[in-house]
Amino acid sequence: MHIFRHFRTITHHRHLVIAHCFRCGIGLQGLRHDLSKYSPAEFFTGCKYFTGTHSPNEGERKEKGYSSSWMHHKGRNKHHFEYWTDISPVSKLYEPVKMPYNYLVEMFCDRIAASKTYMGEKYGDGCSLDYFLRGNGKDEMHPDTARELERLLRMLAEKGEKETFSYVSAEVKRKKKAPFDYAPEERKKE
């Protein structure tokens, strides 16, 4: 069991997310980020499968074929796209639902912080985009959510944190009354 190392890792990650959320204009939301990781259902699993190089959920999943910790986590944290699924009234199947912008921004901040936490000194502004493009998550998200997350990650890779966080902060303010309107009108025509 790696109690102190796991605690230090999740706390470091959480503090990075909080700082990023404040820079993006959702600071109070950031203060609630990942609190469920300190619950017994998630914390002790994290301690058992801790490596320091990737999520402990991967270790539990490898051993058991599933991760009870992840299932607990995704059902309580709206910044995970997996939270945003529901039964479609048309297909009668579970399908992804478009995320409200403020939770998409928290997911964006979470991905940057995870890359920084697990990559350490190897981190660069393009790392979160690379991880997103390598994974299969974009295929499981609502298409609009995946497009907007990729757009923000590309902006980060190309323009850096200062310009990207400034842009996101302005968008958060603009979207308070329209949380599902991801793109300005000129991009909707693309």
C-alpha cells in the first residue's frame, strides 16, 4: 500500500486542476474537483494499485477486468464525459449527451493536470492533445463535446496556457446563459 504517495499524487493533481479552473473562470467548481478520490471506495483502491506513472484504475482494471474505483468516480464527477450518458428517446440505447461548457472546461483542466502529474518534467503543452488523440475517448463522447475539447487542446498546444486560459475564461463568461453553445457563430459555419 502506497498511502502517502497516492495521497500526495491525487492532492498535487487536484491542486493543479483548482489553479487551472481559477484561470479559466470556474474556480469555485474547481474547489470541488475530485473530492470523491478521498472516499474509502476510491482512496484505498488507489493506494493498492498506485504506481506514480498512470492511474491506479488501470491496475485494478488489469487485475479484475473492471475498476470499481472508476465506476464510483465517474458517477459522481460531472467533468468526466462518461457521466454524460443517458437513454436516447429515439434509439432506446445509452448514448453520449453533450456536456455543459463549464464541465467541459473542468475536463480540459483535468486532462492538463493529469498530463503534468504523470509526465513530470517531460510535460509540454502538446502532451494533453497527444493523449487525447491516442485514446478512444473521443469516439465515446458526444461529437460536439469531442470537437470542442480537441479544439481547446489544439489551442493549448499551439498558443500555450496563457492565451488558451484567457480565451476559455472569456468563453465561460459568455456561455453562462447558453452552456451548450460551444462555438462562436463564425465557427458554426465551418
